[in-house]
Amino acid sequence: MSLLSLCFTVVSLELGTGNVVDEEVAEALRENGFDLLNGDSAVLAYFEALVASLTARVSDFEMVDLSPVVTVAQVFNIVILVAAVAMCVGAVAWLFIGKKDNFAHAIAVIAAVLGVLFLAEGLTFTIAMNAEWNRALDWAEVEEGGELLSIVTLCYVPLILIAVFEAAYWILAKNMRGDCAPQEAAMQEAPAFVQAEAPDGQEAERGKKPRAFAPAQWILPGGYMQMMAYTGEYDVALLQYLRELKKLLDEEALTEAEYRDIKCKLLEEKFGRMRPVKGCAKAQEKETEE
């Protein structure tokens, strides 16, 4: 939408009723962002001719130089064009390379900024021209200037559309984030991480997340499995069940063998594609022998 913003009219001269213009002249009476990229405004040239015609009988009238306004519009349009193309490339990269929330949020924020810039461009252009037109009307002592010419902009339209997309994006982003919040909160309340059987034989420091080790090599103190946080398969019910199971072991309501057998079956049913937890392989071998 930021890229398409440049297609909307930055400034338009609307002649009063009774003025008949051909299609070529009508085309010269409006310009969009792409038309102003070269820093030359056909609308401004036509406007200067109108002002000169209006004040022809007032020999001492001098029109204010509005070329800086055209330069500002050119700079804004170049910035919007470059940033919008970069955002399009970034959106494609986000989709196919890596879906990072912060990157998507940055694109959404930049889109809103570009929409505001385009609106500021249109307002600057039309306000400056309207001010000069009103000054010319006063100088020529013409009362009904609105019947001769009106100067308008459509730069607010893309900003409205961008605002709609922005609202939809942030609402969806917040809701989707909210769906995972309870599970993530439950995982945060779990005991600290410890490493079990790291490939290089070194033990990780308590409280640090794994870096180069497979998810299946990480468990929680007391035997609670924490693969879920690394596979994205959050199962709070299973985690809670394992906690209760450990309590039964601590209360000696279950033997060590019974506890290990139940825990291994639950975890391997959930994570059967992964390497068994330490101790489960031996339990399976013993069960096979029996």
C-alpha cells in the first residue's frame, strides 16, 4: 500500500464551472507522486499561468517562488519509493527465509510512517498553493475565488487505507500472540534448565538455554521433560501430569520403576520421533527381555 500511495493525486487544480478544458489540459491539472519524482511540476507551471492571468492588470504583483515545495515533494517521493520497494523485498524475505515478529512489526511501523509522509507532502503542496492563490485574489480584488479555481489533494486516501491494514495487522498479531501466552507462561514457571548427556560431555550451567544440543538432551530437575519448549508442541496438561506423577514418587506411592515406566510411555508417545530420555532405553530393554 505504501508503494501504491504514489499513484494517488498529490495536487489537483479544479477549475470552476463554465471553464471547458480538453483532456490534455485536464491531465496537466493533476499530479501524483510518480509525476513529481523528476522535480518538475506541470501543475505548478499551469498554476503560475493562472495567477499571472488573474493579476495581469496589477503590474506590481510578484508571485512567491514555490519551487522549494516541489523539491520537498520530490525528496519525499524518492524516500517513499525506495522504502516501499525495500519493504516489499523484506516482506518476501520474511515469508520465505525467516518469520521474525520484530521484522514484521518494523515493516508495519515503516508503512505507517510513509503514509504520514505522503499526506504531509500533499498538505504542504496544497496549503502553499492555496495561500498564494488567496493572496493573488486579494491583490486583484476578486471576491469569488472559489468559483475560479480550487486546489485539492488526495494524499489522505492511502493513509486511511494503510491505517485499516495497520489496525488489522496489530489486532491479529496481538490475538495470535495471546493464544500462546498461557502456554509460554506455564513454561516460564517450570524449574531451571539443566543439561543431560551433552555430546561433548560437558555440563551446562543451571539456568541457561541450550545452544548446540538437540532438544531431546534437555530435561528438568526431578525428571520433568522440557522438550515442548523447543519443538513448539506446548502441552500444559502433560507437564502438569508429570509434576503430579513426581509428587507420587516422592510420597512413595509409586516405586522408581513404576514412575519411570509411566513417564517414559507418556513422553515417547508425545515425542516418539526423538531420542528416548535417559533411563527409558534401559527400561525398554528390560521390558523386552521380560
